[in-house]
Amino acid sequence: AIQGESQPSEKIDDGQKPSQASWQTRYQIERELGCGGMGRVYLAKDTKLDRLVAIKVMLDCQSAQRELFARFVHEMRTAARLSHPNIVIVHDADDTASPPYLVMEYMSGGDLTRWCGKLSLDQVVQLGIRICDAMVAAHRAGVIHRDIKPANILMTEKGIPKLTDFGLAKQLDMTQ
């Protein structure tokens, strides 16, 4: 575990939704959106603020649990520090919950792979400019994403791209 961080004592099994107790009833899971190497992502309703959100829940990975937990906490903190119109907003996170989770804005347009072949040349250029702007903002904050790919670019229903998944990001030493 990361120094000063508690290690989760209970994990969800693959395919199992997180228990209501772990979410303190604030988030009502509606359905699974996807699964990656570090966690499952669910569409949920934030009952306090009456909005849809995406919740990334850390997977149970016992053989690599410490490394996975450290990467999950790193992603939570890195993404939460960044503020840009083309970077997915982090609303909430809890690395002490069981299982740990990260709450982000819900992007109803899916990832960029769903849009491939459907965009004009001008739209592709504009999309590229917006993602480059997001990367510049991250770099200025000392963050190198290191995993830019269509699956890590989420889209609004209007086709606005937002960069996500900072699990492999590297923090630069900005003191030099």
C-alpha cells in the first residue's frame, strides 16, 4: 500500500456490482459501461446532485493488489488535479472505500472508437486540436498521460472529446 494510505479489506468479484453499503447509498448503479485492466466502469445516478456519473471501481486483483491499488490512487489524484474543458472531470473518489472508487462525469457519446469513420476531415482536425490542448494543460501541470488512444478519449453526445484514464500518467518534477 502507499505510505499513509489504508489498503481496502474487501473487493468485489468480477461481474459483481459494488454493495450499496460501500457507496453509502449516494450512487445508484444502473449498468456496467466497460472494464479495463484496473477497474470496471459503471453508469450511476448521483442521488444527492441528481445527475448521471461514471464510477470506476477497482478490480480485485490479488496477485498485483498493491501495485494496482497504488496505480488507482495515482489516477484518482492525478485526474482530480487537472482542470480543462477537454479532460474528464473528477467529482469524487474514495481510496478507503471497499472497493475503492473514482466518480467522473458521464460521457454519453462513448469513446472515440465509436466515432471513427463518422467524422469529416474538419471534425477530425478540430478533435485533434482539442485533445492536444488537453495534453498541453496536463503537461503544464507536470503530467504526462502516456496512454493516448481512442479508448481513452471519451466523447460528449455533441462530439466534444475529453481525455480520460490517467492510470499510467507520469508526474514530472516541476521544481527544476
